[in-house]
Amino acid sequence: MLVLTRRNGESIKIGDDIEITIIQSKNDQVKIGIKAPNNIEILRKELFEETRNENAQASKNIGELLKFFTKKQN
């Protein structure tokens, strides 16, 4: 993991297309702004993980349903 120190108003570039700017920092919170192309999805990590877990559970449920219907047909 790369760790950088930035002040309010300073930015970090990722490649040519992504810029992260520190908008405000106080206490234990940092407010950031992200400029990126529209085709790049940006999510908070907890939402990303929640969605991934829900998709995994849905896939598992579909697998169980397929097994159930396969047994019914035999």
C-alpha cells in the first residue's frame, strides 16, 4: 500500500484519467473528491463488499434451485 500525505486542496493522480482531491479534513474524517471517467464505477468499500456478498449468496441460491429442479425431473 502506498501511503501519501496531502493537505486540503491537494490532489493525487492515478494514471491519466483519475484525480483524487482532498476537500476537507478534520478530526478523524477526510472529505475527498474524485474525478474519473463515467465508465469507472466508484463505490465505498463497504457497499462494494455488500454487493459482492449478496451476488455470491444469490448465485448459491440459484445453484440450489437448479439441483432441486433437476432432481424433480428425474
